[in-house]
Amino acid sequence: MRAGELGRADFVAAFGQVFEHSPWIAGRVWDSDLDRRHDSLQGLHQAFRDVILEASRDEQMSLLLAHPELAAAEAEAEDLTAHSRNEQRGAGLDRCRPDEFAEFQHLNEAYRMKFGFPFIVAVKGLGRRQILERFRSRLQNTPATEFREALEQVIRIGYFRLEQILTGGAGQR
């Protein structure tokens, strides 16, 4: 697929859900005058990264708030996008032991209280134990550090999702 050859509506349809409930990002990427540099995964990802990092603080916060909590209760899980559901399942978050589930719930609450948005980590290639370690560690960050880290994690998640779209799923685990 050559992203630069798609019309705006087709581009947003193809890439609008790369970033959780935030099709405005794909719209801005298309509006940024795509060219041949954007026909590669790296080039297209860089364009998405640029839009996110150039967005206003309020837009960035909305992007973070659009993400689900990890290992959410089943009722909350119904709101997960297909991407999020598959990613969390791939990391085994749908198979938490009761003690792990309780810790995720405790950490989700503490993190949201401290930072004002859900904990976000690119879970691809990580297991529950690794995710919990990162969760505990990042709770020690300052709000400014964690805001930047959360944005970087969103951008990393976007890379994996773009890879999946552009390769027809070959990069998905």
C-alpha cells in the first residue's frame, strides 16, 4: 500500500484507528503533504510521530485518555478496540491470576490518581511480570517525565499497528 497515493478519506479509513480513538491524527498526517518518503513504514511512522509531538498539550492529553487501562475488568474490556484487545491478550493480560489482577487494579488506580491518565505501555513482546515491573517503576516518575514517556509508548504502539496494517498482519504476535 502506498499511503501517499490514497485520498484523504481512504487514508483516514486505513490509518484512523492506529492511535486509540484518535482519527484526527491520521487526518493531520494526510494534510501534511505526504510524499514518497511516507511510503515506507519508517517514513509513515515518522509523520505520525511528528503530528503527535506537534499537537497541543490538550490534544496529547486527549490521546492519552483515549487509551484503556491494562487488565481492565470484563465490563470495561467491552470498550477495547480490536487492536487493544489483541495486544492485551498477546501479553496474557486476559489470563491474570487473581493476585495479578488485584495488583493491576491497584496500580491502575494509583497511576491514574498521580498522573491523570491511564498507564500506557507497548505490550508487544512483554509478559505480565515485565509489564507489572514497568508499571511499578514508572509510578516513581515525575508527572512531566511520565507524560513524555506515555506519549513515547503511544507512538511505539502506533509503530506496531502501522507495521501490522502495512504488512497485512505479518508483524503481529
